[in-house]
Amino acid sequence: MSMTNTCLGTALSFGLCLKAVAKVEDGERYLYCEPSTEATDLQGERMLLKALEESREYFLKKGNLDLEHYTIRGESLGLPNPRAYEIGRPVDVRFDDGRVFVKGLVYKGTGPMAERANEFWSSITEMTPPMPWFPSVGGYVAHRGAILPQGSSQPVQAISAVYWN
């Protein structure tokens, strides 16, 4: 899947990089986003895209879209219902030209479990400008180790195997 400025829907742009597109298709709400790059993250680590690619099927089978990774860490934070932060599920993952793209189905409904999904959707489709959200990858790190990035003299930690959800 290629994400360009010609995509229909609401584009969420952070800096000069197109990060996400919200789009309605056949009555369903979808979010197209780029959740990770091989850039060094806030924890000083790099997520190797090959690790995500190798775990693609796991992500499609067991992954979700959630807010602040609360479905994973909400219990330890004392949240009463961490599953209420799940706003959707992945339906496709593509790897193209050193980038990863996720197509996620955003839940909709009227009950309490749909509230956060509806609020999220509203924040990216009904506000001008759209509220900024920052896609990221969560999950279980199966292997990490130091690598020396090209052109650098300082090693960084790199995640080379992950079960992402």
C-alpha cells in the first residue's frame, strides 16, 4: 500500500512526513498509517523493519489498534478496563521501500466499548486541524542487541525480533 498526498480522506501530517490517512470504505472506517521506522526512538532503540516483517502474521492475527498501548500495560497502571482502549484491529500490513504501512479497521458503535474508537475517529475527521496522534509499535521484544549504524561511531540498541500487537 502506498501512502501519498493523493490519498483520499483526511491526512494527518507530522512535519513533512505523511503519517496517516483516515478513510471510509464501504461504510467502514479505516486508518492507514506508518507506525514505525528504523530511526532511533525515544528509548534510544531502533526497530528493525525485518523484525516487523517477520512478525507480520502474528500482528494480523493477534494485534490491535489501541490508545497509548493501554491494552498491553493498562492493568499494571491500574486502569479498570484496559480493553476499552482498543479502538480497532489491523487488516493489512505492507512493507515497501524500507517502510511499513498498516491498514486498520477502526471500530464503530454506540455502546461504552465503542466510545474511545468514536472519539478517536472524530478527532481525526471532524476537527480542523485534526488532532495529532503518533502511531507506534508495541509488543514483546524477543531479541535486541547493539548495532553500529552506517556512518556512526556510536552503537545503538536494535530490536531484531518482536511479536508486535
